[in-house]
Amino acid sequence: DVKVTQSSRYLVKRTGEKVFLECVQDMDHENMFWYRQDPGLGLRLIYFSYDVKMKEKGDIPEGYSVSREKKERFSLILESASTNQTSMYLCASSQLRQLTNTGELFFGEGSRLTVL
Amino acid sequence: AQSVTQLGSHVSVSEGALVLLRCNYSSSVPPYLFWYVQYPNQGLQLLLKYTTGATLVKGINGFEAEFKKSETSFHLTKPSAHMSDAAEYFCAVTHRDAGGTSYGKLTFGQGTILTVHP
């Protein structure tokens, strides 16, 4: 089974702090994604990556950056956390080189961030 | 561009009753469609998916969904609800370019919270 592991389930940070959210997948997937989940808004894509050292902006990239130095690891960075970034963050991965890539995602359990 | 609308942010049913969660999509190319489920304090788990072929798709835990192109819908149903079905459900569509290639990027609906009463 695919396993996507997010390093922290719950975090509490203060406004202005730098925050790192780590995600590791063990199935050699090319694609990795960071989503943000808020009540009533569903999941919104922050950033995604198709390969090492490659990144693309999603729908809501402002205030975030990412890093993908190794294929299995995709990090989300909040350079200066703000209260409106309090949310659930979900990491996901998928395989790129399928005959027909249906886009099925495998998710981690989420990281709930509270910014005070 | 693709988009997804889930009708009803909350649905409440009695145990044993029919479950119907509604999803409509917008896509300029034939879509790939998904239903995911999220139990409390967990990530999302795939329930079922439609890619090509048979329009009635069966998934895990007795759920099924029917792709109706004429109605641009992909509603999720289960004949008899169980208490364990209480969760949040998300409909999603794959981004595909004009040539039909998918790059693994999904657009999600707003989610529907299912409550099951004894």
C-alpha cells in the first residue's frame, strides 16, 4: 500500500514564525501536492511538483513556498505565519507515468496548524 | 477549466435509509471523476472513480456512482446507510489538457458532511 506520511499531526505556532510541514511518500511517485482544507471550501491546491526540484503554483500559493530536494519528500514552508493560515494541510502523491494517468491521489493524514 | 459543485453541505439520513450525495461538474474535455471520503481526523481515502467505460461505478463499502454526461453529474449513492458511513465526502475532477492528458491534478468540491441517525 502507498503510504504518505506527514511529519506533524498538530502544530501551534505564533504569528510571524517560520513553519515547515514535511511530507514523505514511499511509492516512488513522481507527483506530489499540498492542499489546504477549510470548512465549506473543500480542498484548495497550494503547490504541486512533478519532479525533483520542480514546483508549480496551484490556486492559492500566496504566503507559501515549497521544496522538493528528493523525490520522496515535499515540504511546505510558511515564511511568516499569519492567523489566516490556520487550517488543515493535506499532502498527496500520485504516479505520473501510467499509461493513462487518472489522477488518483493518495493522501497523508493531514497536519492541523493553528497560528496564534 | 474544470470545476465541481456538491449540492448540500450537510446531509442527514437514518440508519438503513438511502444515501444520495450530489455532484455536478464542469469540464471542457471528457472528465475523470472521483469520490473521496474523509473520516474524522484522517486524510482522504478513495471511494470510487470513473475514467472510461461503464458509467455505473462501484466502490468500497457498498457505494456506487453513475456518470451522466447529459446531466454533467456524478452522484454518489448507497442503498442502506450504516452508522460507520458518517464522514465528509468529496467529489473531484481531474484536470486534463485539450489533448486529454492528465497530470494528476484534481479539483475538489466543497464537501458534504453525512450524518447517520440511529
